[in-house]
Amino acid sequence: MADTHLAGRTGNPAADARAATFVAARLAGRSIPVYPGALPASLSEAYAVQSQAISLWPDRVAGWKVGRINAPFDTQYGTDRLAGPIFSRQLIRAGEMADSVFIFQGGFGAVEGEIVIEVAADTPAGKLDWTIAEATEIAGITRVGVEIASSPFAEINDHGPLVTISDFGNNNGLILGSQIKDWRSASPSDWRLRTLIDGVEVGAADASAVPGGPMESFRAVLEICARNGQPLRRGMQVTTGAVTGVHPIRAGQSAKIEMAGLPAIECRAALAPTNQAQSKPA
């Protein structure tokens, strides 16, 4: 299988039309009014579309987002987590480039306050099953962060998790905030986050709101990526789930994510440019 952590290839004639349509729309900063083809019918099909899209995207994978699969789909598909790629040009540090973030006009756009775990070492390609203890051992620096959830398809979350998976897991970037000190001796309930849109609180919760806690999400993505032939690499960043919820945002609105004891992360939503893959937000 292709090593998809490397820079994507843009000349793949055999690409799934759904993947090609999503990639073209993202690169052009435009929306898609309807899903571009038949809805995926299985997890394997959804991740196959995603993998095709990764191979077409002109950037390397720098991390992975983890999202929830809610009932009844969790029972139907045998898992309560999904994953999507985060690309290197869409990874910024808090305070860098005025923290503008890109969303798609006519598409879906939201911000999510998250706990972000850095991968401390390359993971074995053949290891498909992970325990919490094994995941904790390979976890490195832990930070507060903000996932930018955006897709050219406005109904990305309205047709079940397979559609979400197929378009990069509805990810369009990550802001990395400050490190969380002594995280190994802490409890997820110690990490309380608050999200504000245009100065108004829209959510507040601690990281125990993520079922199983952030480490369960990290464990799950180790398995998902291994089974998709994309083992995690040292230095990759993994978002572990929306602590305070998924909060819609429009271009021109500002968001602020606070965590007690750490500097707040502030960002402003802007429309995705027509050459989104070529530059970081400015």
C-alpha cells in the first residue's frame, strides 16, 4: 500500500470520483451542494475514499483528528471513533499568523476545543491492536488545541459517520496551544475547557466529557491508522475529541478557547482561499 504519510500525488487517474471531487473543491475553496456520488456503504469503503483523497492532496499528513461515532452508528459499525488527516500546511501554533482559520463558504464550519497528543515514536506497521497502557507509553507532549472542522459539503455530518470519514473526517486544520504539564499524573477531569464565539460562551466542560477520555481516542486512532496501512509517525499530532462540543462558526466570527492555567487560544474564521493547499492562514 502507498506510504500516504508522504506528500500526496496529484496525478492519479484511478482516483475515486468522490475523492477527486472533494479534493478539487477544497483546493478551489468552493462548496459542494450534494454528496458527489453514492454514499459509502461500509467503514472500509469510507476510508478507501479518504485514502484516495490523501493521495491526491499536495501536502503530507502531519497528524490525525479523532471524532465520535454516536449511537446507533457505533453499534452498527462496531466502533465509536473515526479518524481523518491533518496536513502540515494546516497545522499552526497559537499566536502564529494571527490565528486565522479557513472554512468553506456554503459548506460546514466549526471550531472544537481539544486535547492534542503528540506521537513520541514511530508505531510498528504490523501492530493492529493497542491497549490503553501501550497507547499511554507512546504518547508524548500533550497540549490544548483547536480543531477546525470544515468541509465543502454543508451536510457533512447529516448522513452518518461514513460520509464524514470520506471527506478527511471533516477536518481543515489544527491550532496547537500550550503544553499541559505533568499530564501523566493528571485526570481528564482536571482539564476544563471553555469555548466562546464572539465573546459569548457556547460550551464549557472538562476532558472527561470525551468517552473514555482523550487517551481512549489516542488508542483508537493507533488502531484505525494501522488497519488502514497508515501507522503513526513520530511528531504527528492527534486531536482527541471535542471537549465542549462542535461549535459552528461563520467567516468573520472570532473564537476563544480557554483552559485554566494556560494562555487562551484565539482565532478568527476566514473563507478558504482558491489555493488553500499552498499557504497557511494569513
